[in-house]
Amino acid sequence: MTLDLDRKKVVKNNWRVTKVRGKSALRIRIPGGHMSAKHFDLIRQIAENYGNGTVHITTRQGFELPEIPYEKIPEVNRMLYPLLQDLELAIGVQIDKPENGYPAAGTRNVAACIGNRVCPFANFDTTVLAKKIEKEIYPNDLHVKIAVTGCPNDCIKARMHDYGVIGVAEPVYDYERCIGCQACVKNCKKKVTGALAMHNGKVVRDERLCIGCGECVLQCPTSAWTRNPEKYFNLTIMGRTGKKNPRIGELFVQWATADVVVAIIKNTYKYAEKYIDKTLVKEHIGYIVDRTGYQVFRDAVLDGIELNPKARVAKHIQWGGHFYASDIFMTDQSAK
């Protein structure tokens, strides 16, 4: 590593300071995890001509190209323009000088499962929403991770992120088409939450237990169940990995519209800028919430937002997570 290297500038430019002296690793954002196959040619060209010929697929659905010399960063940044044009500028992200590469790295790539373009379980087009969120939050230096998943199966592990956006379907029941086969009831009891039950020959849905998975729609042989065309989302908050206190995100808002979800996420940046600990190099958003408390966070991110009529907000959230000081481990091996 050269002595005149500006580490902060390199990292902000979406390059990684690596363990290999004099070489960096380029990180490429793929909002929603979806892009045209034509871009593989450019990625291959950069990896082979400037790096070590390999590409790492990151856990955030981006690409990392290792062992690119620091002195080649400006040249490679200029080569990235077609990627930035198609994946960022085309969806409305504001980048003043795209020829200089990525302008920020703090807010991570918005990840998404494949959505209803392919998956029959998904309740909406995850890529469209991921790009809509990307447009509103990038570029930004605040450390925030967001993931979007098409249904409560949560294939993208949305609950492990600061914000997990889970697509849910409001099932609409047509009694006239129902033949009372109970396929939906049995499936919900066995595979989901048991939100459905038979009552006087009619299927009754317990709204408290329904998680909007859409399984009843898929199981019904007569289309007595259909998805409400209005799209709704559950929003989980402050899941995380890491060394200090890894934990699963908890449900914050249920049955919100996409506009409400995006507005809440945007407001989070105002909240973080107000309460972040500026003595730290960076502070994960979840630890800011831990410090201020849920009520302060809740009131800040909902400020000025008109919730849709179906939306419900958690009054209280009690996080668990993993704490390392415990007595669960045996010290006496004879106790096996």
C-alpha cells in the first residue's frame, strides 16, 4: 500500500482496502440483484485485464473484483460508466460525476429475491421495489442494509437486515366458488400459521394469524381464493449479524403500501443523522436505535407520513439476539 493512499476516499469510492499490498478490490452494486447479461462482458474484461481474473459474488448480490492495482482505480472507474448508466442512472439515482465511479459505499446494495417474475410464491416484483428504494437512498454514507423478499418464505433473509421488506398478499375469498374441500385450511394448518378454519361450510380467516403468504391462493382448486391486486408489505427492522449482538429483525409495520415503506426508509436517514455517534468511524443503524430506544425511532421515522388505512405499527418491540456471556457451555467434559 502506498503511503499517500487516501483510505477514506478509496472506501467511499466503493473500493476495498485489502490485505494485498498495493492492490484493491472493486465492489459493483446490482440493485435488486438483477441486471442484463451483457454486463458480464465488462465485468470479465475488468477482472482479467486489471485484477487476478476472478470474480466474487457477494452476499449482497453484487460483484467483487480483487487484486486491482490502486493506480488503476481511475481508469477502471471510467470503464464502469455503462454499468452505472444502466443500473443506477437509468432508475433515477443522482450521480454527479459517474466517470469517477461510485460516489458512496456506506448504504449497501439493496438485495432482493427473484420475485414474481419467476417465483409462483412471490406476491410482487421485488426488483422494481428494490430499484425504487435504491433511487431514494443512494448515494449515502450511512451504514444501512436493506433487503426485499417476495413473500414470507423470506428467501433473501430480509429479517437479517436493518430493514426487511416482505411482500404480503391479502387473500380475497369467494364463497360461491368454494367447494369446501378444505385444501387451503389443511395446508395453512400444516405449513403456515393455522389462520384458516371451516365454520358452517365456509372458510373463515383469522386476520391476527394471517401473514399474507398467499398459500391459500396457490392451493385452491377452484380459485375461491385470489390475491387482492393492491400490494402490501410487512416491514421488519434492525436485524443484523456482527460481533456485538447479532439478532433477527422484528416486525415494525404490517400491511403497508410501497409508498409508506419507502417513506419510512427515507425518514430513517434523517433520524440517523440526528442521533448518530459522530465520535465513531461509523455506527450501524441498529445500534443507534438501541441507544435512543424504540419509541424515539418510531416517532422519527413515521413523522409526516400518512399511513394507509390497513397499516398497523408495533406499539413496542423487545429485541433479543445473541449475547456471549452465558453458562450454556459445559466446562466439565465428563458431564456429556
